[in-house]
Amino acid sequence: MKNHQKNLWTRERLESFIGQEESTQLEFKSSIPLNSSKDSDITKFFSDKLSPAVSAFINTEGGTIIVGLEEERSNNDRDVVKCLSKGVPRSIMSGIIFENKLLDRVHPATGSFVRVHTVKVGENEAGDLLAFVVVVQPGVTAYQATDKKYYCRRGYSNAPMDDKDIRLRMLTDDRPRVSIKLSKPIFQINGGLGYTIEKLKTEIPSDLEVINKNRAVREELGEELWRQKLNRKLEAGAGLIRTSDWRYLRDKSVTVRIVVEIENSGNVSIHRGAIKTRLVKHEAPNTVNWLSRWNQANGEDPIAMFEPFEFGGQVSNSIDVEEWKIPLYPGMRREITSVSLTFDRFTNFAATLDVINVTVYLDSGTPAEMAISIADLVSAEYLSFEEQVGSLTRDFGLDQPI
């Protein structure tokens, strides 16, 4: 499952690093070697520069490697960023090619601990010019670079690890670990009617006959009475959705449900843990009825919830065995909670500045955390949802008033 937050890495964000120095969790690289006409130069760059950096970050506390920033020596003999590199043509080095070349040079496989983002920094006659951002999370064992060495981050540089540190690092492989995943938001209009694109595709054809009847009713009742009847019907949530009435639904309240899942990203089965979900509010009056199932009457924090979960028990050979009776084996994913928000109307999505903080605690394991911007997550998905509804409206010839 994909995390549907929009890409926050932009040219403007890269430019904000100009004047900065590297740190224990930040490293800068020029992208000039990637423009070389010699394959050997590109191979050397990935093997000698990038794979040790990834090994160092993933073996320590994680960090970010930005390939596309030029450095110069400052007065205190430290390198600082002076400007963006000119960028690498997408036709030469796409994000997929970059990621494959990089991850093929780090062992064992890094799984979801390394993510590559592409950033458009310019264009020429051949197309987009790119920079690359490598975001590295701490791994679950010791990871080796191309030169067969294990690196760690010390101060502002990458250094080979001592034997004792490698052994200690490999022991972390025995601790349970998870990564947090989110499903696509589910939009429920006007009292919880679950309208998805898939549902609309199946219901619109069968609804054409009803719409034709509505035209006759409209002529019989007159415009004003017909509109009142239609609005009452929409308020009651009765009947199938009419894509030609989408403009009226935009003024209705909407509940958005976001499913939180965990993926076992370690090598140990997970049996129990707990999830803490907290809403950090920023005075957004359009967000109401936030997680109404939380019991404020018992003195619980109305914008925070702590839920234990447990997997395991007697496992049956039956194919109908309940999912929760099976431990979460390495590589498996499972839903553990859902978050519901109610907005006064669809158009209020972009206004909220609220953030959801999700933390998963594991028995004898390392907590996993994720901060989710509601505006980024929900607004982007809603715009896509509305666009698809509009497309269906045109495809089925329902763009005329009924």
C-alpha cells in the first residue's frame, strides 16, 4: 500500500539548504558525476560515494542524502552548499534507474528503509533536469556497502564500523519492528453513505432510467418545488448518487475515514503492541466530531487515543481462521485502527492545518512514528476523487441538469 502524502521535496526546498553544512543526518552530493558520458564514472559514483553513505545512515540513526547540491569550502574549513547542480536529464537517469543502481550496491536488501525522491530543478531541450533525495531510515541489521565494508555515521563523515559494533548491530535483527502504512481515504457523504469511484461506475448506468424519470417529474412540479424535493432527498441520504448533482454534494458534510496499517519490517514475528493516535489541532473550526468514538465522559483526551492490540492464539487449518489469531509474520501487513474526521463541507479540506501523529509501540521492540498532514493527505485524494467523478459525469452524458 502506498502512502499517499504528496511529495514535499521541491526545487524551493533544495534551495533552502544553500549556505548549510552537512550534519550527522544530512549529506550533500553534486550530481555532476551522473552527467558523465562514461558508464564507469557513474558506476564509481554509486559504488564509492553513495553506497557507503547509505550504509552509514542505515547503520546509525538514518538521514537524508541530497544528490544535486554543489558545495564550497567556508572560512571555518567546512563545506557549505553554494548552489544547485544543473541537474541530470531524466532520459539519462530517472528515479527508478537511480534507485535500482543504488540499492543493488547495499546488502542485505534495505526493504522500505530507503526511499528515493526525484526533484525537478530545471529543463532543457531534452526534457526535465533532476536532482535526487535519498531518505534513509535506521535498519534492522548491519548493512554493507559495495566495498564489503560496514559504515556508520560519525560526526559529519562516514567511517568503517568496528567488529564489535557490527556484531551489536546485527543483534538488532532480533527485535520486532514495524513501518506504518495508510490506506486511501474513504469519503462518506451526508451521513456515512460510502461513495467510491468503483461504486459510482456500477451504479451510474442503472441510474440513467431514474434520471430520465426525474426530468418528467421536474417538468410536472416546476423548478422550485423540484429543487426542494431533490435537496430533501440528498439531506436524507436516500437513493443512488447523481453525478449531475455533484455540485450540491459539495455543500454537504463529509466524513473521511483513514485506515492505519502496520507492516512487519523486521525478521521477528509480532504478537502484541499498542498504537497511539493524536490530533495536533491548529484552531481549525471546520473539523468537527473528531473521533467521536473516543469517550470524553471518562476523562480521556478528546484528541488522543491509546489502543493495545494483540495477534496470535490458536491457529486453525481452516481457511476461515480470523486474521487476528495469526501472528504478524515478517513482511505481512494488517490494519490495526482507523481514524475518522467529519468536515462541514468538502471545500473545507484545504483549510485545515491539523496533523495526525501516529506512534506504534511494540513489545521489546522499537517504536515507529509517522506525522500526517491532514491537508496534504485528504485534499490531494479529494481532488482526485472529484476529478474522477467529473470524468464519469461526462462519460455517461450526465453533465446536463436533470
